[in-house]
Amino acid sequence: MTKHFFDEFTKNVALIASSTFFVYCLMYVGIPIISRIYGPEEYGKYATIFSFIMLSSIVASARYDVAILLPSKDEDALTIMKLCMIISTGFSCIIVLLLCILNFYHFEALTKFSYIYRFDTALLIGFYICLLTSNTVLLNWISRNKKFKILSLSRFIRFGIALLVSIFCGLLYKSYHMLLFGDIVGLIISSFIIYYRSTVNSISQRMFDFHEIALLARRYNRFPLFTLPSAFLNKTITQSPVFLLSYFFTPIHVGNYGICERLLSVPTSLISEAISNVFRGELSSSKNYVHKKLTFYKVLQKLFILAVPVFMLLYFFGGHLLSYIFGEKWELASAYSKLLVLPLFFQFVFTPLTFVLFYFEKQKLEFNIQIFAFFLLAISILIFYFFFSTDISLISLIIFNAIIRILIEFYFSHKVISALTA
């Protein structure tokens, strides 16, 4: 049993997870500093902008970044990477232009979000989206080639640098701009390290072959046709608490929610993401369907074993930890913590395995799931609008919606993998 648990798959996961250990030690030291430098309102503005960037980044590559893992030839995967970069550069420019238009016309309905479409913020957002897409593309490339040492190093650099720059710059200028700037610096350095230390550097010297790019764009057109709208709906749902708290309440509520989610979810989500990256690599490299199925069940078992003790500790002690670290002005974060533990548990255990739907090109099924989940979210918002008025009730309704969505995605992922034969 011990030998089975500590196999090559587990060692790769451990490599990625352990490489971020010192970063998270630094993060738990750094977040209290950040909370005292910026305060709930500035952090709330940053959290709203960050959610907007995460939502926009889904569209930035038209989801062709997922297709990097699928071709049998590295040259085809590299061509898809170039396609992603072309799309993301154009999309980032469009986002900056649209935000500048909003700034010029001053739409009354968007007054609460006016800090997002300021010209300086718009430029940071456009640059951030382009860099985030580049980093994601490179991470998928090294996951495809199982270069997990490079992946772990890039994670260490990205989050460690972002935190240090945010703290240092915040001492000079206490604005959400500095939090965005820290993230951008981390992404730049991380992406350069991946590029120059992976094989993409040695085989990417060829000129752009637009005919070849067009052929592969058509070959994998199910990703922009089905995966893109599906992922966009998914990200809209997952980021909805931030946007809804911004709209119905204040940036202070968003700041408390954002820092609570970051403190509780970042360590657990990166362990889950580390497992997901290795799982994707195993699916891409293996030609045996029985092996793919066994890997699925093995990952599910390990995720569940890891999740139970971690989330029990978070549920019983997370709120007390937040109160102790941040103090009275962040008391809402402590109240939100118990609510967030349950959806984070389901996300940790089941979400990495839903990659099966993308790998076996079940994009239309995933799209239908997200439409249903979005419909549930709309009903939740209406229930809140007519029957409730507190931030706790809003978050509770959204959490219920999120758990239902995750369970449905896992059910169909399990159904797809169970149907595989040798």
C-alpha cells in the first residue's frame, strides 16, 4: 500500500507541492503585512479587478491553451501555442480599448466599478491578461512534457516575487495598483524562466506558419466553439461572489471575502492544481485506456485522503486564525471562512478530475453543464434580491450553487472515464 501510494505520480505531485512550501510560509507572513498596508477597501478593489482579469483571461486564448496537451507531435503543440499568443495579444488590446471607451462615456450603471476603467488601470489589466495567458500556455507545455521541476520553480518565483513586490511597493504607494504590479512582475519572471529552461526555447525559432496555424485552429475548433463559452460561464459563476458583493455591498465586503478566500484557498488549490498538472501529463502520455481509468481513481483516492484532515482543520480553526492575524477591521473575513470551507472541499477533491471532459473532447456536454449552472446562479440571485438582504445569505446561496455544479461535472467525468475499455 505504501509503495503504491508513493509511486512516480505521487512523487511528481510532491515535487510541485513542496516547491511552494517556502512561498506559502512567506505568504502567511506577508498577507498580514499586506492587510495592514492596503486595508479592506484597497484590497477589495484589487480583488474585483483580479476577478475581471481571471474572467477575461478565459477568452484571451479562446481556450486553445487546453489543446496544447492533445497533439502527438510537439511541433503541432508549439503551433497551437503561437495561435494562443496571437489571439491573446489582440484580445488584450481590445479590452484596453473597451475600458477606455467606458472611461470616456462615464456610464452611470457602472459607477461602482469606475476604478476598473481608469486609463492607468486599463493598461495594467491589458498587460496582465496577455502575460497570464502566456504563462498558462507555457505551463501547459511543460505539463505536456512532464518538466515538473521547471513547473515547480516557476510557481515558486511567480508567487514569491509577486508578494514581495506588492509589500515593498505598498510601503511607497498604498494603492491596489501596486498589488496588480506585483502580480505582473511575478508573471514576467516566471514566464521567462519557463521559456529559457524548457524545450520550447530550442524549437520555437521557426517563423510563424499561418497556414499551419489555421489548419490546427480548425482541427481543434471545438475548444473555442464549446469549451470557451463553457469556461467563461464557469469562471463567471466562480467569480460571481466578488462581482455581486461589489454591486450589492461595498469594496470593504469584497476585501474581506477576497483575503479570506486567498488565505484559505491558495494553499489547497495549488496542491489540487499540482495534482491536476500531473494528472493531465499522465493522460497525455499514456496510450492505454485502462491506465487512464486507473489513474483517475487513484487521483480521486489521494485527493480525498488529503482533503478530509485539511478541511476539518480549516473549518474548526480557520476563523480563529483569521481573527488573530488580521485584527478587528477584518472581522468579516472570519465570518466568511466557515462558509467557504465546504465549497473549497468539493473543489479540491473533484475539480482536477473534470479535465477528463476536455481531454476526451466532451466540450458540448461541459457547455450544457455550465448553462445549467448559470441558470441556477441566476435563480440564486433572484432569491437573494427578493427575499434576503445580507452578505452572508448572498454568499450562502452562491456556495450552494457552486457545490451542485461541481458534483454534476464530476458525475459526468466519472461516467466518461468508466466507459473506457482497453
